[in-house]
Amino acid sequence: MKSKRVLQISKLVNFFKISGIGMYINNMIYKNNYIRAINYHSTPQENMVQFEEQLKYFSKHYTSVSKEDLKAFLEGKLKRRKPGLIISFDDGLESNYNNAKPLLEKYNFQGWFFIPSGLVESGNCKKEHLTGESSERYMNWDEVRDLNNTHVIGSHTHTHKRLSKSLSEKMLIQEIKYSKIELEKMTNSEIDVFCWVGGESESYSKEASSIIKESGYKFSFLTNHFPILPSENSLQLERTNIEADWPIHLVKFYMSPLMDLKYKKKRNNIKKLLN
């Protein structure tokens, strides 16, 4: 959960309906022609009341986005009455399969699950991947394959390493390219979506960006708060991090243009680095 200060600000913003106004402004500027991508980590059972409230809000204001939809949108061939929403999950956690998947399907959303291939079937999760204090396990390959039948599977590196410039080329190839090969082998499907680990500036590097492109990924996600617009670079798509235990007013605040503005400098610096 965020700090008390952030919670208080989000409550105040929600009270004065600033978040709602911000979304209305976005819809006016982009004429509803944008996609917002968000990401979660663990989705424990005790947070499913809040998570379902979030999904109800999303289903009212957004439409689900598949890989085919995203491709068509970036090519300028897709426009809908409501903006699109990509709901993604990082780290390959069992709670995403057990708890989030049924609710996504209840509200007709296709989930995007970013899997660190080397952590599948590796036992209990690292604490950094968890929302709250509940312990849980990583998914097994049967669960990953089942998700692959109706949802999107993407790579989140092999061992969940941040792809900083300190990593050797050999290590970057293992984390980026080997993860793709392993996921394709275990799912018997093409894996053409990648997601960077971490949102810190030092988690990105030009070397890793080049290997992502060379490995044959068609889409790649960063986490620096901004809507996806038509003609966007498909290998530099932004997401907004939220969590399953957040109250709805905090979710609205983080998905508003206010947070897009806050991250503008960082976002621009990272794009310069990767280009």
C-alpha cells in the first residue's frame, strides 16, 4: 500500500472529482483513441473484494485489448467507443492464476501474464513480488499453459533480473532471448511480448533494448505512466503500476493525467537512453 500522504492526496483528488475530470480530459484530447496498460503483482484472496471493485470500474470505462487489437491499434486500424485497457500481471505468481484469472473472465478481460521463465515451478515467491504479507508460490507449467489458451503470455526475463548496463552481453541474452526460447518450448506457442523488470531508471539499458529487438519480440512494455497512442513504438509501450489491495480512489488517481505529468521527465530520459 502507498504512504499515508499519497492516500490522503488521492482521497482529496477523488473528493473533488479531479481524477474523473482528468480521465474526461484524456478522452477529449485523444478522442477515446488510446490504450491504458496497467500491471499488478500478487493478487491474494484477501484482496479480491478490492480487485473486483477495480474490475467493475474498468469494465465501465474501458474495453479489453488482445494482441491482435494492440497490433491493429498501433497501425491505426482500430478505434472503439471507449479507450482500451491492458491488464497485466508480473512475476508468474500462483495467485494470479487462482484468483485473478476467474475474475478477469467474469468481466470479459483478457489478461497479459508476464512470466520469468526460470521461476516457474521454483517454489515460494520472493517477498518483493508479494502484495501484503501473504506467502504464495510461483505458477507451474500446467498453469502457464492453461493461461496461454485464452490469455496472453509474455516474457519477464529468465530470472527476474533488472536489465541494467552493468549486465554482460551474455547475461542479457540469457535473460531476454533464452526466456523467449524456454517459454515457447513449454507452451508450444510463439512468445512475442516482453516486459522489463523494475521501473527504476537504472533498470533500463540501450544494450538490453537492442537484444529485445534482435530476439524477435513484437511488443515490449516499460513502466513509466503514459497512455499508449497510435503509431507508438511497439517496443516502448508504457504501463502504470497499481496493486490489488488499493482502494478505488487510489487506482483512479494513478491512472489519471496527474501521474502521467509527474513521470514525464523520467519517461523522456529513459526514451532517450533506449534510442
